[in-house]
Amino acid sequence: MVTMADKVFLDTNVLVYADTGDPVFGHAAQTKILYLASQGYELWINRQVIREYCVIVSRRMKDAGNYDPKRLVNRISQMEQQFLVADETKDSTTVLLGLITQYGVMGKSIHDCNIVATIKTLGITNLITQNTADFNRYSTEGFALISIIP
């Protein structure tokens, strides 16, 4: 039986690093994803992560002069097979609004807050991200909503 501790949510940056061969973080991201999968962890993303991934990767492809929408769409299809994908629900929106109020979240930080809302709604406690500072407020204030895996 899979427990909450056996579920990990992957932030967008981890997928981008793993897929784009980032010289600093790419190998580490690939290794971490493969290790977690080999150990039987449920690996989760949500629709927001998919949208963010599309924005980042399509921009990088365009800047490199090799934008290929079919390649991007194929990668998203692979992700939907490789990872469990959470949809946004009324419950996750309710949690999001509560977190915005509780933590005074505003601006671009609402994107990260929505990830935390998704995680909390799914009963996941583990988040793997390269941007640990973006999520610290949810892991250190009073009681930890999430456990950050850098």
C-alpha cells in the first residue's frame, strides 16, 4: 500500500532541468526522478506544471531556433504516461484560497501556492524542487504542510 510518504510531487523546474540537459541540475534531476520511480514512489504533477513546462520549453526551443510543436506535444503525452497528473478541482481551489489568506500570498507566488494546494488536496507531503526558497513558507511556519526535497 502506498502511503503519503511514498508520493512525491515534481515541480516544473525539475522536469525542465531533466529534459533540457541543464549542465548544472540536469543530471541530478534525471537521477532523482529515476531513483524515486525505481523505489516505487508515486510521481505526481498537475496541469499547471504541464502549462509551465510548455511555456519554458517552447520559449527555449524558439530561442535556439528549433521550435517544434509536435516534439513538445509528444513530450507532454509522455509525461502523462510517466507521471500521475492531478486536475484542478473545486477542493484544490478552496485550499488555494485558504492558503492565500493564511500566508498573504500574492502575485507570481500564487503559482507556487497552487502547487501546495494541489499537494495538500491529494494528501502528498513531499515536493521535489530546485526553487526551495519559493516553498519555504509552507515547510517552516508553525507546522509543515510540505516536506521539500531539493
